[in-house]
Amino acid sequence: MNPKNIRNFSIIAHIDHGKSTLADRMLELTHTIEKRKMMDQVLDNMELEREKGITIKMRPVRMFFKHRNEDYLLNLIDTPGHIDFSYEVSRALKAVEGCLLLVDATQGIQAQTLTVLDAAKKAHLNIIPVITKIDSPIARIEDIKSEISNVLNIDPSEILEVSGKTGEGVQKLLERIIEQIPAPKNLLLGEDSEKLQALVFDFQFTNHKGVIVFVRVMSGEVKKGDKLMFSVSKEQFEALEVGIFAPEEQPVDKLTEGQIGYIVTGIKQPGVASVGDTIVNIKNPAEGLSGYVEPKPVVWASVFPSDADDFKNLELALKKLRLSDSAFTFEEESSGSLGRGFRCGFLGLLHLEIITERLKREFNLNLVIATPSITYEIVFKTGKTETIYSPSLFPDEHLIESIKEPWVKVTIICPEKYTGAVYQLFYDHEAELHDSETFADGRNSLTLSMPLRELMRNFFDELKSISSGFASLSYEFEGLRDADVCRMDILVADEPIVAFASVIAKRRVEEDANKAVDKLHLVLPRQMFSTKIQARAMGRIIASRSISAMKKDVTQHMYGGDITRKMKLREKQKKGKKKMKAIGSVNIPQDVFLKMMKRDSN
Ligand SMILES: Nc1nc2c(ncn2[C@@H]2O[C@H](COP(=O)(O)OP(=O)(O)OP(=O)(O)O)[C@@H](O)[C@H]2O)c(=O)[nH]1
Ligand SMILES: [Mg+2]
């Protein structure tokens, strides 16, 4: 296909604004998917995506469309809206020339709308503003059009109206895409313009085919059997298959300039393919393209196999997951009492939940997951500086000279009537308000700074709940600032449990200690002996509770009979209990770790 008849675009929006549903209508209208195979949000095919009703991974799909008697090839990339997956969005945007900025007519511009718009502008993309869900009885079409026209500095008449539910306006939108979004351009000059340059924007792994890279061909072409090379990692391979997304993988003879598709590399070892690398032809290699900014993990959590024998299996599982999710990182780590495990970095708490869920489901692993934490930069009295990723490694007070922690810049959009309550939240979470603006419909857009630690301390859930779900939030890193924090250990039967250690604000030591002890008291099963649960911070015990012993009388099964034998047995039981207490062998089942890891839903 001649590049001038190709259009590559992405759909970007705040979470739940209807991206995947709009994609459904486009797939139908272009006859890409047969009617009988159609279902809601057909591109969300991962089990967890369907269960949670959200998009987690970006999905490219190819469509054909006729306009003014010419055939066009359209490549659409559906992106996730949740902030934890914005790295997916940034990668998708590198593979396209334009994007649809979708705004829900019942919700208006939300915090993440502004973030994705910013990303699209930075990528110099052509932006088509679209308002969707116009079928809804609570749609506020005119209001929201004026909001969008203000933000984008355009005339309201340029904003398209569609419904992903009824399909209204979708035909017109496809026509607009062809007219407005530029055809792919080859940036190489002269003879070079024939050379293969394929940008890797995502990849997948299957046991059978190895690494499958998702590429955007910037110039040249690639076909089965070609001898290829990764420009950065220098790894060479043969293209075992090339194909397009229809939306399932469908082999084709070749991928040509401007197209989006996949290449099966057969590479089985991890770490070779990386997102942002360029694939070139060995015979006549072109220059590599500039890559992506590496994603920066936001939260860290140590993950250990419940059964030490599963260490190798866990390692293999992490490596495989990493081959389909380039945004998470892991590194081996060894912790005295929990044995060997991995320190993993995630882009947020939802990302962490998704990965741990996949480890359990897809790899059948029983895991111990430590309390998630952000990083702290610590200057020791000795002058040494260290970044601490795991609360259990957070040093004792007397060794520390100073501590720095990451701060984030947060944007919140919320209806005016909740603004007062939102300000109260700022106070509880150490936030500093910088700026506030008012939209035409009376909603406020607030800009503030706060410690990342406080953002992770349930801020978003609290914001949602005090605003009856109407407030939205987005954030980005700002820099490091001094922190007034300390480590809190949780002791069970006088023994600190490494996985339960956390780093907390000193000003909330009492509150957090009591909360942690109460929570564990609730979820820890009774033991054979009475068990003390304590929280210790800054060198003293701050909170304490006991769980009474399981009342199990070893003489229960004996009817009548010899009293001395009964007494003997009871004596033995007492001794046994004493012994267990001494070595502190408390039985903590896996679900207790998971329950402790999950945020409180208060
Ligand atoms: N009434 C109405 N509802 C819609 C429309 N489009 C989507 N929805 C509903 O909005 C919800 C979210 O739709 P999705 O298409 O999953 O939204 P999304 O933007 O892909 O969500 P993420 O990918 O998770 O960010 C679903 O319940 C849809 O049924 C529309 O045009 N009209
Ligand atoms: Mg979606």
C-alpha cells in the first residue's frame, strides 16, 4: 500500500471515557471484525481486562476504509486510560501521526485528559478532538465543547460528536481521520530512504514463537526470511514471520513503509528486545531511531516464593512477564527470614496488583509480598548516600544524617461544591496548593505538590470518596525534598516480620502503628499459643495487641478414663506451646501477606 493511503492514529482519553467502545464501532464499520464475533470492548482480550472492565495493554489493529473512491489502510492503537499505564500511551504515540482526544460528554475534561493531551502535543501529533457518549441522557454536549475549545484554543465547531454506543458520528470521524491526519513520512533522505527502519513500540512473548516485536515501519520494508538486527542490542535474528493485527495476528508477505505490524524473532532469551530499539537489515543497516524515555518505577515491593523451592519458577515467571510488560523491573534480593526473592518496581499500585495477580493465575505461584514502598535517599552519618527501596533495609535513626523523598506535582479536577472537602484532604496529606482555575461549568482545576508517600497513602481513594467519584487526578514527578519519616516494624511473638516493615511519617507514628496492629489482629489466624502483635518505631513499642490461643484441648477425644493420663497430656501440650513460643514459629499464611499489602479501603 502506498504510504500516502495509510493513516496511523491512536485513541487517547481519561479512564473509562469510551476509547475501546469507540474502537468497537470502527472495527464494525470497516468490517474488520465479523458481526458474530463482535463483543463489547473486543480489543480488551486479557482475562484481567475483561474482569476489571479496563484496558491494561495498548492494542494495535488494522482496518480498511474507502473514502472518495480510494482505499485507505488505517492503523488504530487503543490505549489504556488509567494513569499507571501511561507508559503504554507514550509508546503508542511514537508509532502514529495523529490521535483522537476523546472526552466523555457526561464527564467533561478530566485530569488524565490534560496529561494525555500534553503527551500528544510533545509528540507533535495531529490532534482530532472528539466528544463521545452523546447518546447519554446526561450528556452536556455544548458545555463540554466549550471546555475543550478553551483548552485546545480552537473553535467549538471543530469538535466531532460521536457515540460509541449507537455508532452515531463514527463514519464522519473516519473521514475526518483520512482528511486531517498526515500520511506517514519517510525521514531518511536519498538512497537511505530505502533502508529498513522499524521502531519497536511493544513486544510479546510466547513459548512457541519467542519474542514477537510490535513495530512501526518508518522506512523500507521487511519480509519473512530477512536477516535483521536490533540497532541497540546488536542481536541478530531472522524474521520467522511478519504480519499485521487484524486484530489477531495475521501473517502477510511483507510490511512496508508506514505500516504497523509484528515480526516473530524466535528469540527466547530475555533482555535482548527492548522497547524503543530500532530493527534494521543486516545487509544494509540504517541508523537507529532515538528511543523512548525509560519508565520510572513509582512503587517497589519485594516478592518471595512461599516455598523456597519455587525460587527458580518465580524467576522464570518474572522474566516471562517482563517480555510482555516492559514497564516493570525486578532484581534478585535476599532477605534473612524470607529467603531469596525479588525486588520489583511498578508504575503504581494498580500495576503492582495486576502483576502479582498474573503471577498467581498464569504461573500458579504462592507468594509473600512485602508492604509496597517508594524509594528514599538516605545520607548516613558516615557521609555515604544510599537509595533505599525496601522498608526492611531502612536504617536505624541513629545512623541517619538526612533523608530525602520524591515529591509529585498533582492536578485535580473537581466540582466546586467539593473543593472545601478536598482542601481538608490536602492538609491531611501534607500537600501544598499552587494554583486553581475555574472551568466554564464551575469545576475547579487545582495544581499542587505533595510527597509521593502521601499520594500512595490512599489519597486517590479518599479523594474519590469525598467527591462522590467526581474528582479526577493525575500526577508527575517533581523532585526530591527533605523527609521526616522513620521505619516501623511489626513484631509477631516478639519477632519482626520483614515483609510487614514500612516507612511512615513521624507525625503519624501512633495512628499508623495502631492501624497496622489492628489490621493484622483481624487477619492473622489464631495460633496454638497466645500471640503478641506489636508495632515498633523509633526504638520503642508504639502499639500492642494479643491474639488469644486456639482453644484446643488435646484430651478432648478421651472419654472419662484415667485422669492422670489426661493431666500428663496437658502437661505435654503446655511444654510444646512453650517451645513454639520460644522459637517464635508463627504460622502466617499467604493470604495474610496479600491482605496486609492491599490498601485499606476506608
Ligand atoms: N452511553 C454510552 N456509554 C458508553 C459509550 N462509550 C462507552 N460507554 C460506556 O463507558 C464505559 C467505559 O467504556 P470503555 O470503552 O471501556 O472505556 P475506555 O476509555 O476504553 O476505558 P479504559 O481503557 O479502561 O481507560 C463502559 O461501561 C461503556 O459501556 C457511549 O458512547 N455511550
Ligand atoms: Mg479501553
